[in-house]
Amino acid sequence: MKKLSTRDMQFRSQFDMLISVRQSDAQDVSAPVRKIINNVRARGDEAVIAYTAQFDGHELRADAIALTDQQRRDAIAQVPAALRDALVLAKERIISFHKRQMPQDILYTDEAGLELGLRWTPLDAVGLYVPGGKAAYPSSVLMNALPAWVAGVKRIAMCVPMPNGHLNPLVLAAADICGVQEIYGIGGAQAVAALAYGTKRIPPVDRIVGPGNAYVAEAKRQVFGHVGIDSIAGPSEVVIVADKENRPEIIAMDLLAQAEHDERAQAILITNDARFAAGVEAAVAEALKTLPRRQIAGSSWADFGAIITVSDWDEAADLVNDIAPEHLEIMCADADGFSRKVRHAGAMFIGRHCPEAIGDYVGGPNHVLPTNRTARFASGLSVYDFLKRTTTIGAAQDGLKEIGPAAEILAQAEGLDAHAQSIALRLQK
Amino acid sequence: MKKLSTRDMQFRSQFDMLISVRQSDAQDVSAPVRKIINNVRARGDEAVIAYTAQFDGHELRADAIALTDQQRRDAIAQVPAALRDALVLAKERIISFHKRQMPQDILYTDEAGLELGLRWTPLDAVGLYVPGGKAAYPSSVLMNALPAWVAGVKRIAMCVPMPNGHLNPLVLAAADICGVQEIYGIGGAQAVAALAYGTKRIPPVDRIVGPGNAYVAEAKRQVFGHVGIDSIAGPSEVVIVADKENRPEIIAMDLLAQAEHDERAQAILITNDARFAAGVEAAVAEALKTLPRRQIAGSSWADFGAIITVSDWDEAADLVNDIAPEHLEIMCADADGFSRKVRHAGAMFIGRHCPEAIGDYVGGPNHVLPTNRTARFASGLSVYDFLKRTTTIGAAQDGLKEIGPAAEILAQAEGLDAHAQSIALRLQK
């Protein structure tokens, strides 16, 4: 864990190092991924089956790529009622928040007499990638599937790998609660390729969302353009802005809640009080003694954790904007006022009673958020990811008379004579 | 030019060929582009200058990478007043339409007592790529820069290559009208790399937009993730749905207005009248005799043009949705009714008096639109490309009491104990 102070002469270089340190080790898997995609395009299900045997240790028959109702029911039956109820609560809250995001169409007649509009329509079909293994989170299924459903997407197809033939009951229960019934037991770059280009058994989709490992991320990057993708997620991160009125154990646990996700997660505390900083540091050490995931959380905290001491909250806000964190907890006196100074953050948790974990599950807003400083230009998942816009222009002849000549001049200046004539011919009449 | 009829037994395979024929020949320039990007990251302006000499035949000094006010003024002075007036009219109409797109923030307290919100903020800095040579269109400068300005982006930096030292006055005049003053006389993958990673002379931006050749497109693909990019544009296309009440010469000119952009552009007429189809075919042949860009337009029409005869308008609407065209002109009796059946299109031009060329220049909606069937999942450029969202959650202790336990159950089910404890600690108090 690094301790930084803005009063330190070396602060800026230390800080720049801190916020860039996790960017360096991206594995280049572009060549093997390109090969997988080409094979799936050429040989379809046959290639998908071969890669599934090779990478997941799971022998699939072609007619078993899609899960059966029985497989789904058997898995779901293993999920306790309390857990199912919690998923349903989360679902309802996520739907409620995302419905508020739905945008309105535009249609108006302007001064020149043109009728201008903008219409929103949902995508036809979306592919949802769900990782297998340790990162298989039912909450992610909800967060990815429900915005698509709210947006009006008719077909949601899910891919989830079955390592050694094992199905994750929680993931299937979450899919069931979201009404997702088209599920394929495949993963990796081969699943992304199948969703993007289609096979005999897997009709193609228009956009692929959901987290995955380096191969999945690279595959999404390579199919981008043929289908849409969501942003490529990196390891998670939190910045916590807190004053000494907080209990150090709570702040420590919030930091560790981020750190426990991944050895490469990053948790940063920004405070204006050096003694409080020391208290949090001690509380983290104490909590790490008993935390079940202390191995992962301890490694993340040691390698990428930081406590930054600032002189005032304006300084803190500037640092937050430089970091553009995925998650920002604001736990100082005027938390709302502080939040108004933040230009770049994926999600903010405002006040002392709202840990980031609420947003992971039941808050309502999406937990799929821009990582690794991309909140400078990117946003969390939303209904907008599953909608697209069509603009419309309608002109009566008078409207064309008013603005047509300017368009003719511009077309001629750009050397596009047919453009100009397409207007001139209509004005002649 | 292909003539298809939905009554033909082979129609479906012919149609599938027609709409996929342009996708096959993407040049793989990933290796040379990767090298250029790495060099610019390592050696900054020095590498940019070397590549500019190599690719543009233009020797730059480091202190001349940014255009001077004098260079800009000299170029702008060459632009006739009528042309400048047309650009100003276009600007005003584009601003007016894009202002209507600006979304509203959300903030409300829900039944559980949580305060939930969503705030929109503009990007800090945007890079605008403008191609040199034949595709240097002043209208593109307006269409890319103005949505960013409307969204509230403070810094817009433009790169435009200067082949053999030549500046395009129209492009500079358009930039001037948009208030863009930070202009670099560089292009290609080296310009994209400089905008993405920054050099001593060129501060980095957060998102790069604008069209370019294969190198520029690949460079944007490779820097994606570090910065945002717009969609990768392919050659332009139009679908025109028209009945026999139209003048064949007008429809012919609309088809050629698309075809004259690029040998790989695609213009498709869908009509319900075989005699009208023959009339348009003859009118295209006639117009091609005298059109200044007949070489390009003729090649596009011969290789990728098509006339499809349908039995009724429902059939036509289905085909349009399969194509998901960038531009759609609807020139049949109930044009508005037809438009309501269209799910996928970048922009629609509704009625007989609105050629697509109006949308290229002065309509108001953006002319940067999804090509090559990507309107299935993508949209035209808009203020949304220059805004991002931050969600907010605020909870009083009572709110946490109501929904916290469900979050604890889910965190435990996912094996994330610190998540659960971060809630439990707050509920204890």
C-alpha cells in the first residue's frame, strides 16, 4: 500500500504512477483469438464443440449446445428461496431505475417548415456473455440482461461456459428470473465468435455484452464493427473520500470490498486527516486477518492500494477527476456538495450509509461501469446500450426552397454534383 | 447493377449476396499501425514528424505542428462569402437540432427511501480527425465538431493532414465557423496515436471522432479503450423506396448522389412497379453520360447498385430492415406510414421533396451515420457521443435497513464477504 500526501514534493509523479500502474501488462492474445474466430466462421458448431472440449474440458454434442429446460430447472431447484427472493428484489429495483432512463422520441416542425425527428428503437437481438469459474456472478446476469429487456430487446441469448461440464445454478437462476431462456453452455472467444457470426445452432446477435477474460475481451474487440460490444472492462476500482467522522473499520471494509474482487483491483482512500488515515490503515490490517478472501484482497491492497492525504476537499475533487474512478464513495460532511465537483466517475455513493456493495446488487443503477480511467469518456451499462437512434427529415416543397440552395452551394464546393442536382431537379418543378 | 425481384425463386440468395458483397476486402494493416502507435508513444513529436515526412511528403518543424493563426486566416480568406454563408446556415441548423437531443439529469427518492440519480457530463477533450485529399469535406467538420460543442466539450483538437504541405481552405473555414482553433497539420495513424496518448506538442484527448482511411480506422480500433472512438465508418449507402408517381430522373439522381461518393458506395432502389424500375434504370444511364463524377458513380452503380422489385410495401419494409441502411429515402404514397415499419436505419428522408443531400448539409440531423448494416445496433453521431453518465445512490440509514439484507445475502452467495460486512457494519450501529 502506498501512502501519498499532496504536500510531498514528489506527489505528482507518485500519483501518476499510482493511477497508471495497472495498465501495463495486457496480454497480447490477438493471434490465437483471430484463429478461433476464423475457425468458428468457417466450421460453425463443429469448431465451437472442438474448442469447448479443448478449453473447458467438456465434450458437447451439437444438439446439447443449447441447455434444455430440464437442465435449467434442475440447476434452479438448487437455489435457496431467500437467495431467489433477494435476486427478485434486485431485479425489481434494477428495472425500476432503468425504466427512468428510457428516452423520448423527438418530432417537430422548424422555422423553415422541415419536419425533423429522432426515433429510438431497440436492438433485435443481444448476446450476453457470462464468465464461468470464480467470476460467475448472478448479479452480473441481472445487470446485463435487464437493461436490454427494459429497452425492449426481444431476443436475449446467453453464453456461459461449463468447465468440466459443471453448470452454475446461481447464474441459471438469475437468467430464469430475467426471463432469459436461450442459453448456450459455451464460453471463451469461440462463444463470442458464435454469437457474432452465428452457427447452425446459434443464430447471430446484434450486440454482445458482459465481462470475460483476456480471450473474451480480445474476441469482442475483433468482432466489433460486425456487431456492437460494450466497453472492455478492466479490474475493478474504488476511490473513497472520507473525513475523520467515519468509523475506520467501515472505511477499511469498503476498501477491502473492492480489493477482494481481484488481485489487480485498486482501492484508494483520500482523506484530509492523517490520524484517521493511520486508523484506517490499522483497521485494514486487522480485517485482513480474518477475511475469507484475504489472499486476494491482501494482494490487491499491498500492490495497488493507497491512502492519499490532502489539504482540502477541492484538492480531493481534482484528484478524483484525474483518476475518473469506476466507483466513488463520498463520506465527508457535505457529500452532495462534493459530488457536484466530480466530473468523471462511473458511479457515486453519496453519504455515510451507502457502501458500494449496495450498488453491486440492489441499488438499482447498473454495476457494469467504466474501469481504468475510462469514465473520462465512457458510462455504465444502461438502456442506451440496447437502443439506437434513427433521425428523420421530411420537407414540403417550400421547406426545400428555403434551405435547398445552401445545400447546393456546399455540394458543389465539395465536388459532389449529383448531390447538387438531386436538389436542383426538385426545385425546378 | 443487379436486378432482383422478390418473386424470383433465387431471390433470397441473391439478396444476401447483394447486402454482404462489400464486406469482404478489408485490408489488414494492424501490424504497421501497431508499429506507428508504439513509435509515437515512445518518441512523441519526433515520430509524428518523421511519419508526416514519409506519408504526407511534408517536412514539419516541431513548432509548426500546430497551425498558426496566420495560416488559418490565409486559408479562410480564400473562401467565397456565399460558401461561408452556406456553412453558417448549416451550422445554425445543426446546432438547433442537436440541442434538442440534450438529455435531462435524473434525481428521485424511491419507496425504500434511497435517493437515486443519473447525471450527464461532457467529455473534457475531443479529437476530431479530418481526412486530407479527396474526402476532405467541410460539412464533416461541422457534423463532428458541433455536437461536441453543443454537449459542452471545452477542448476540441483537430488533426488534418497536409499532403505535400497543402492546406484545405474549406476545411479550415468550417473549423473557424465552429470555433475550433487547435489544429494540427498531421494525419494518418500517427495523428490518431498523438491524440490518444499525447505528445509534448499535442495534449491527449478523451475521445477521437471523424472518418479516415484504413490506417486511421485501424489506429482508432487499436487505441479504443485508452480513449473512446466513434464507429468505424465504411463506404456510404442509400436505399430508396419509391413508387411510380416519382420522376425517374429524380430517383436516378438520388441513386447517383450516393454512388458518386466512392466506388464502393451502394445505391439500391426498391419499387413495386417494374416499368418504373426500367425508367429509373434508363435515367441513370442517361445521367451517367454527363455527370462530372461518372467514373466513380458508374463504377459503384455497376458493381454494387441494385433495383429490387417487390409485390407490396410490407415486403419492402422487411427488406429495408434486413439491410439496415445508412440512408433511407421513402418516396411512396404513405411515406410516414412506411417509416413506422422501419426498425433499422441510420437516417430516413420522408416524402418526395427531401433528397438525402439535404441531410448531408443543412437538414440539421447528423450526417455521420452507421454504415454496412451496423444500423442494426449503432446510431449516428449525436451529443450522446460527447456526454457520459454518472449514476448516484444516496441512502439514509433507514433505506439501508430496508434493502441492505438482500444485498448481504447476494454478496455471501457470490463469496464476497467484505461486501456483506461493509453493509452489516453499518446496520449494526
